[in-house]
Amino acid sequence: MDETLRDSESKIPTDRPHEAPCSSPKGWLVLGLCSLLFISSQFHRVSNAIIAVQLREDLNISAESLGVLSACFFYAFAVMQVPLALFLDRIGGRLCMGALSILGAAGGIIFSVAGGVQGAVLGRVLLGMGMAGNLMGSLKLISNWFPPQQFATLSGLLLALGTLGNMLAATPLALMVEKLGWRWSIGLSAVGTGFLALVFLALVRERPSHLKDQSLTSAPASTLGQVGYLLRLREYWLISMATFFRYGTFVAIQGLWAGPYLIQVLGLGPVRSGNILVLLNLGLVLGSPLGGILSDRWIGSRKQVVVMGLGVMAVAELALALGWCGDDPLWLAVLFVSLGLSSAFGQVMYAHIKDMVPGPMTGMALTGINLFTMLGAASFLQGLGWVLDRWAQGGGSSQEAFTAAFLSAFGGVALALLLYLFTREAHPSGRN
């Protein structure tokens, strides 16, 4: 077996499959359509937050069942990274994104007509599976259509645009639910996703036409050899663990526990708390392209940008845990913008791992670390809740419980920072 692996690894090309054109109009069309599907993915990911009350009443489910209904999207999303790792480099990002998005649209329709928790779970699982390829497929297509010197910048732009999906799943979805009900709202959103997928398949091509002869048929190594190459790469494990803690702690705070902390512990009220959470998302929107520009142009380093982001993020989560800002609006605004901004620098990890592997392995490497990204989200969403419950059962106050939970998050980010210090440097040119 080891001999086979070594033989397979020796056939992995060490050069990039092509040098993509810069600023091609067709490339920008591809990026635009990728962004629309990624926005759709972000919308479906968080839409349950707005319709949670209606779901419980309509489906007659408990809070625990509602939690399962929300988490199953992330678990399905994470599991799909395994086949995606194999297929992105074999059949390409276009087919993976288009076909899976149609599956996701079908899942959304099933979810919208579900009569009980089983049907709803099935729909959300299919939604998670269907949306699983939109970010990784987009990154694969960006690597095909644009030069490596633009990868981090454009991936940051993609992630910033994806935040529009979170925004659409807030007030616009709430207004839609008021008018049409949750079933019609989710069903029509799913139909829209399916329509986008068909347009995407019709208009998008995998790579520029003059590069077709240098496509996936350019003597790629066997799947076994690629897997062995990736698993033996130290940076794969270091970056995977770092993204597990970075994204996991952030999404747990952003998506679930920051709101209750601001309301229950600081007593800010729903409106003021909502305004502060908007600032968190504003930092995320600004930080994604900024991190890419720093990495691609100003600093010219993947590692330094990520380390800088993790360092600021660790300080921000420690400040949150210890209540350094109190309930002062100005300092809370600075804290939450800083947390969103610094967390967004983590998207440069995708550029880092891409620069560490041969071109034909880009899809496998990206999905390989994205598996840990989504597992981190699911783990910390449940894990911080477990810490809060255990502390409350022990007679601790809400403030003490949240301090313990956020200190756990700080510990995770501090560990991510420590791990990242041991990665090798990577540069936008692809020379490590």
C-alpha cells in the first residue's frame, strides 16, 4: 500500500495547470453567477432563525427537535465535503454546483410542504447537501478563471457578497413570511434557487476555451495518490484545525449566543442588541475583501494575514468573555466590528491551502479544510450551549455561564493561532 501511494504521489504534477487570464468579461460573469448561488446558500443556511416560532407551532415540535432541524443542515453540509473533494477536480465546479443546487432546491420544496418533523428533517438534509458545493465550487471556478495573484481578493469578495444571503434571511424574509406564511416563503425561495441553478448551468463554463486542453485530463494523479498527498501534508492538518476553531467559535457567537448575552447579561434589549449584531456582520463584510487584498497585494503573504486576524480575534473573544467593554455602546461597537473583521481574515486560509498543493488538487484541498470548517460550526453551536446548560445547572449566574462559554471560545481561537504559527509561508505567486 505504501509503495502504491508513493508511486501515485510521484505522478502528481507540481506545476499549475494554467495561468488564467486577468479580468476576462466571461470570468466576471462566472464570478457573478457563483456569487448568486452562494448568496442563496447563505440564505437557506440561516433562514430557520426567522421562521423558528412558526415551525414549532405548525409542525408541533419541541425545542430539542427544532435544534436537530437546524443542526442537520450543517451535518449534511459537512458530510458532502467528502464526495465533493473527489468530484470537484474530476468533473469540475460547474457541474457540482449546478447539480447539487437543483438537489437543494428540491429539498427546500420538500421542507416547505412537510407535515411533520421527519419530512422537515429530510428537506433540510437535502438543502444542506445541495448548498454544500456552492462555496467550494465557486473557489474552484475562480482558480480556473483568474490568476493566483487575485485568488484571495476575489474569494474575499465572494464571501462578502454572500453576507447578502444572511441579510435576505432577516427582515426581507420576515416580511415575506408575514404576507405569505413560512411554507410559501421557503417554497418560493427554493424555486428561485432552482432557477438560478439552471441559468448557471446554461451560461457558465468550467474554464476559458483556450485552456480546455489543459483541463482535468492533464495527467492527474490517482485519487488514492491525491488523498495520500493531502493527508501527509502538515499544512493540511494545521489549517484544518485552525479553521475548525476559528469558524466554529465565530458562528456560535454570531449565529446564536451573542444575542442572548447582550439581552440577558448586559440588558440592552432586542433593538440595541440587533444593532450591535449588525456591526458584527459589517465587520465581516469589510474584512473578507480586506484580508484578500492584504494577502494578494499589500503584504503578499497568506500566513501573516491569517495570524494577524487570529490574534485580533483572540483578544476580542477574551474581551467579550471578561466583559472588558461593559455595556458601553461605543466600546461594544468597536469590539463587535473587530470580531467580525478579524474572523473574516480567516478566509485567506483557503488561498493558503490552495497555494500548498498542485493545481489539479485544488478542489480536494479546499473541500478538505471546509469539512473541518463546517464541523467546527456544528460542534461549537452545540458545545457552547452545553457549557451554558452545565453552568446553569450548577447554580451559576447567566453572566458566569456566558463567561465560561466565551472563555472556551477564546481558548479555541488561541489554539488555532498557536497551530498556525507552525505552517509554512505561502505567497500569491504560488512560490512557497
